Amino acid sequence: MKQVVIVDNLVYAYTNSEPVLKEISFTLNAGEKVALMGATGSGKSTLLENLIGLKKPGSGKIWINGLLLEPKNLPEIRRQVGFAFQDANDQLFMPTILEDIMFGPLNYGVPKAEATDKARELLASFGLEAYANRSVHELSGGQKRLAAIAAILALEPDILILDEPTNGLDPAWRRNLAKVLLTLPVQVMLIASHDLHWLGRVTQRALVLSGGRIHLDKDTQSLLQEPETLDKLGLPLDW
């Protein structure tokens, strides 16, 4: 089985602080859709940002598709990894949503006609066709989030990392997002979220952060059958 992401003894601390991440080690294999769970403040976003070089660990190593995460390899790694921030406004900056989705492919030399077709196809898959020529400021928070994810998917990443992708989405939009994600031909998907039931529909494996460490690594559905365990980890299932 191909090992796509390898994290070995990762330690990360903010300046003059106790480490947020302590000796984190795990491997993500080809074909896996993995949930990253943890109470607020457990370090989920910090871990994700370490995986794409936005934060530099104090110690430990990360490999992405065999490439060591270090400055000289960052451009190639970032071509392979699609990352959606919690705040969609960090990723949408063009005059229209259509242009936002086209921006990445055009930047990598994709012909304009091809980039346009791809962008419209993605807008359709998310039910956003009617918003193609609108500014990001005219969209709801949930619509912005879907548009930001579409912009990432336009680059056809091998690895998809999503930070709280269902924030601001109503049930119909959450279902639509799940349908799209389940059909993507990516090697690995890693999703940080508090939306536990939704994670149960789109992931098969769960990593749970607690106390700066990977506290659990098990089948998502099995974990969701353990409400007492989740409650102790600050993840009450029905709230």
C-alpha cells in the first residue's frame, strides 16, 4: 500500500509556549479518507498547516509522496496538495467566483477555454452555476466555502486537506459537498471537523487529537458508536 503522507515525531510550539503538538506520528495511505477530530484548541488547524509548510515544526519530519517537507520541495508539494482554510475569504480574491476558480489553472498554464470549462463544471457540481459572475461579497458564508473548495479542486490535487469544510452550510449543502468529495479521484483526503455525523459519511478512519497527541486512530464508524469516549474527549456526539 502506497504511503502518501508520513508524519514522524512532529513537535510544534508557538513562541515561548508549551508544545501544541507533541511527538505526532501517523501515516496516510493511498485511497484513505481520514477525519481529524479534536476539541477546540486541540491543534487540528496547527497540524494541518504544518503539513503544507505554513508552519515549521520544532522537530520531526513530514514526507508528502516521498518528498521531504523542506523549503526546496515546497513548490512541488503545494502543487500536489489542495488546502482549504477555515475562512474562505483567505482564498477568494478575484472580481468574480468564476475567475477565482480559473485563477489556479491559468497560473499553471492551462488554456483559458479549458480553465473556463473546468470552472463551470465545478460550479455546477456544487450547485453554484447562478453565482459564476458574482463577487465573493454577494455570497453567503456557506456559498463562499463551497466556492473556495471548488477553486482548490480546479487544480486537481493528489491530496486534499479541508479545515472545517461544513461550517456555515445547511443540511442540503452539506449533503451536496459530501457527494462531491466521495467522487473525487484524489489519493488521500484529510478533513478536520467537529461535524461528527457528516465525517461518518465521508471518512473511514479517524485520528483524534487530545493533549497534543494522537489519542486515537480507529475506524470512524466504530468511534461514532462510542459516545462516552467522544464525550470524554470534548466531542459530545449529539451537540
